[in-house]
Amino acid sequence: MGSGSTRPNNADDKMIAALERGTQEVFKDRKPPKKVDIKFIKEKEARAEKVREKAAKLKALRLAAEKEDRAKK
């Protein structure tokens, strides 16, 4: 077995090797460039804020219930 130095190491080499084999449609880059979707990011932040607000309300409700329970005892 060789050292493996003849195998393609980066995406360009792999694409060229796929073209030479005639399997262009099979080639997929393992780490494609990230696409920034501003709308998706804003929606995700809005959902996270809703969850934080809901958690804060539930915490306040729980603390009020504990305080009321202590007052009864």
C-alpha cells in the first residue's frame, strides 16, 4: 500500500477526479460554503426571545406561588 499521496485531498481535486471518472453528478462537497439567510436568523432570534419571555413568566409565577405557600405556613 502506498502513502495515499495520489488521492485527491481537497474539493477541487475531488471534483476533477469525479469528472475524469465520468461521475460528475455524484460529486458532492462535504463542506459546502455556508449560506447566510438573514430572514431565517431573525426568525430564530424572535423564537428564542419568545422562549426566554415565557420562561421568565413561568419563573415569576413559580416564585409567587412559593411565596404564597410560605405565607400560608
